[in-house]
Amino acid sequence: MKTKLLPYLNKDLLEAGCDEAGRGCLAGPVVAAAVILPPDFESSLLNDSKQLSENQRNELRPLIEKEAIAWAVEMVVNEDIDKVNILNASFLAMNKAVLKLDVKPGHLLIDGNRFRPQTEIPFTCVVKGDGKYFSIAAASVLAKTYRDEYMEAIHTEFPDYGWKKNKGYPTKKHREAIKTFGVTKYHRKSFRLLDKQLELKF
């Protein structure tokens, strides 16, 4: 039985939930979303995006976008991930999403245990927050669905890597394709793209 998600941490503040998708991928961007939901928002389906099926996420996305007071999605591409590292890229994507919101929140709920803000907005980090608060869960769904869409689009450019299915994550097929065909312009060169025993020359 899933835990009932909470509508807010601070009742008197306009809160934006923030989450990202794609941190552990070998290719593609890291994508973050920020979502401000009304305090009376309810959904029996909404949960951490990793607990939902693709169909459920796709069903929730238009509902979130329609019901949200404000929402925004931003990405940091693989070249920039290689420059600043994945942790900083995740923080950057979340900050970009917060700054893109049409309504300025009074507080941020950040999924995870660390954050490096680029605004003066106070924040609270919540470990596994996407399974605890509606706004973070909503952000996780938007980040995941928008990133999946992006990976499916670039799959047509490089179909050998199976991105339509693996979305850039380090599956066996993905690593074998890198070994066979080399790296693409979408791969994160700062990541270990192959298993330790295999050497990759750029």
C-alpha cells in the first residue's frame, strides 16, 4: 500500500516541488521540473515517477500541467554535464526550472539531500521526497516524461543504441552498442561508458 502524499510542508507558503530525471544516464541531458500545485490538489494515481508505468506518467502529465498554479521544465545537455559534473548539472537544471516559473514560489521542496540554490528562495531538501509530497512527485513526472520524449526523438538519429527503450541508461545493450559503434554527440564523455575491462578511445 502506497503512502498518502502530503500537499505541502508549509501551509502558508506557495511551495514549488523540484525534481530531476536522467542523472544516471550515459547519454542525453539531465532534465528538471519545478511545479507549484494548489494546496487542495488531489490524485490517487500520482506518486514517485519511478513507481508509475509509462502510461500512468503520460496520463498524469496533462493533469499536472492543467491543475498546477505554475510549472516549468528545463534541461542541461551532455556537453555541459561534462563541464560541470552531473551533480552540479542537476542543481543547475532545477534552478533554471525554478527561474522559469510564471509565479515566484515562497519556498522550494527539493528531492534529495543536497541543493545549491541560485535564488534567495528558501528551500528544504527531502530525501525520497517524490514519494512524500505531491509537488515533488508532480515534478518527477514532468521531468521524466519530457526527458523520455527527448530521448525517443534522438533515438531516430542514432537507433543502434536503443534509446527508445533504455532512455540512455546503462543497459547491457547500450554498453554493447557503445563498444561496437563508439560514442555519439549525445554521450557524456565524463561518465564510465563501458565496463572497467573495456577501454574506449575518444
